[in-house]
Amino acid sequence: DGGITQSPKYLFRKEGQNVTLSCEQNLNHDAMYWYRQDPGQGLRLIYYSQIVNDFQKGDIAEGYSVSREKKESFPLTVTSAQKNPTAFYLCASMREGLNTQYFGPGTRLTVL
Amino acid sequence: AQSVTQPDIHITVSEGASLELRCNYSYGATPYLFWYVQSPGQGLQLLLKYFSGDTLVQGIKGFEAEFKRSQSSFNLRKPSVHWSDAAEHFCAVGTYGGSQGNLIFGKGTKLSVKP
């Protein structure tokens, strides 16, 4: 089955620790995205990547980092500099030219 | 600046009743418009999209939406709501073009369905 996988579904970390969220897609999509979702806030763009080895900051990139070494993978690291990291994180991907993003199941990060 | 407004935070309808969820957008060019649905703790599922052409678009699960350029609106409708439609619904504008592009989301409308 083709799709987008995010792991783990739930993640707990202590304050001050960096944590990496996984996003993998086997749809052969070119672009990949990371969003953060907070209650009542909709989705906000953290980072996106349109091609391998290239990525751009979104609206709330501070305290986050990404890499895009492979077309299929776009991991997100939540660093200790992120002041309020507890949230639901969603990954999406899109085939270039089709302008439609498809979403993974999400990872809920709780920082204790 | 581009923005999406969903005026209703929470709507409750009876099962079998009709539904309309409102969405207004602000965008300078012709927009790409989307409706997504999210069940609790899940990812987003695409309900329907509008890029061009017929302003009334059909989606999955019996949903439809109408693009009205003069009102900058893209309201979501369903003639008869089912209990399984209870979820958070998000309207989004795609700002694609040039070297950049992403989705701008509204804050969502939570739909509750009464038996």
C-alpha cells in the first residue's frame, strides 16, 4: 500500500531533550511538509522541502530542524530551543504539479 | 496577506439534517481551495478540492462545496448528515506558484451530530 507513515504515534520526552519525529512516504512525491497543530489553532507550517537536499522555513520554524537526504524521508527534530513543543505534528507530501497535499497519521509529542 | 476564516468554531446538527460549513479566504490570485476532515487523534483526509472550472465540486462521503469568487467563499455542504461525519473540518487555500507553495489553513469547525 502506498502512503505516508509517521512514527511513533505517541512520544514523550523530558524538557531540554532533542527529539526526532519520523516521516516516510512511498508515493514518489517530490515535496514534503511538516505542520504543527494546537487545539483551536488549525495547522501551521514548520518546514517544507520541494527536492532532496533542499528545504525552506515555514511560519514557525524556530526551535525546529529538518533534513532531506532521501526523497522518501523528511525527519523533523524538535530541539530544546523550542519553547512549547507539546503538540500534534503532521507530515504531508505532494507530487509536483498536482498541488494537493496528502497527510500522514500524525505524532503526538508530549514534553514533561 | 493570505488568510482563511472559518467563522463557526463548533456546529451541532441532527442526524439526517442538512449541513453547511462556512469558509472565507483572502488571496490575491485565483486560489486552489480544499476541504479536509480530521477525526480525533488522526491525520487529515481530503474531502474535495477546487482548482478551476465548474464552481460546484463533489467530494467523498457525499460532500460538495461551491466556490463563489464574488464572496471569496468556499462553503462545504451535505444534504443529509450521518453520525460518522462528526469530526473537525478544515478549509485551506493553496498558495502554489513560482518556487514556493504551501497550504494556509483555517482554524477548523468541529461538527457534532445529534442522534
